[in-house]
Amino acid sequence: MRLAPVPLFFYRSPADAVRHAGNSALLTHGDKRANDACRYYSALIAGALLGYSKDELLDKQFYIDRCNEGWFGGSEERVLDPEIQNIVDGSFKDKKGGYVDGIRGKGYIVSALEAALWAFCYDNNCFRTGVLQAVNLGDDTDTTAAIY
């Protein structure tokens, strides 16, 4: 997930941040899943920079409200890949135990994004704690921690 510079640059125009982040994924990953994951993650970064709280960012209503504000384009673009939608709906919240509950820090975009958001959700508002949680999941630790 090399997309962080995109929403950092475009956060004042969140729809542009989301669109350009999706386009950046298409350079190397042509599938909808990767595109949607990058679009959603860029919206979270832009939202954080715009002052949305952690609780707001991790609530599925964040996606719905940002869709209504046009961040995710037209109606066809708003329909996410089912695996990404599952993350938007908070799949990671039901897995408090992390690894024991199925959170895996693998290079596969769905696993990596879910793992990073799990670490963010349960980091006790401490960056160090979150990074350690992400890394301690094992597997592709640098990817998970970088996304976190």
C-alpha cells in the first residue's frame, strides 16, 4: 500500500484523493478489490487529516456518509468488492483476539488492510502499541505495519 502520499497531497479535495488513490493501484493491480481497498484506505487517511475521530473513521457510517458527500464517485463506484465491504462493515472489530480470531498480516490486500485496521482499532491510542500489534501478527509484518 504505497498510496499514503496521494491522500496526504489531495486531502483538501477528498473525492480527488479517493479517485487518484484508486488509479495508483491500477498501475500494478488491475482488480477491483485492490482498487477499492486503496480508495477506502485513502478516504480514511483524508478523513483523519480533516479531523474525523478514530471512532468515526472506524464506523461503517463513515463510508456511507462520505459516499453521500461524493467522495467515492457515482453509484457504480460506490459498490465495493464484497471482501472490502466486509472490512468497511467492521470485520476486524469482531476479532479482538487478533491472530487467534483469524487476523492475519499477509501481503494479500484484504488480510493486510483488515490486520492494519485491527491494530489501529485496538492500539489503545498508542502508535507504538499499534505497530507492535501489527508486527506481532507475523507473516508479512512490514506490509501490515506500513499500512497501520
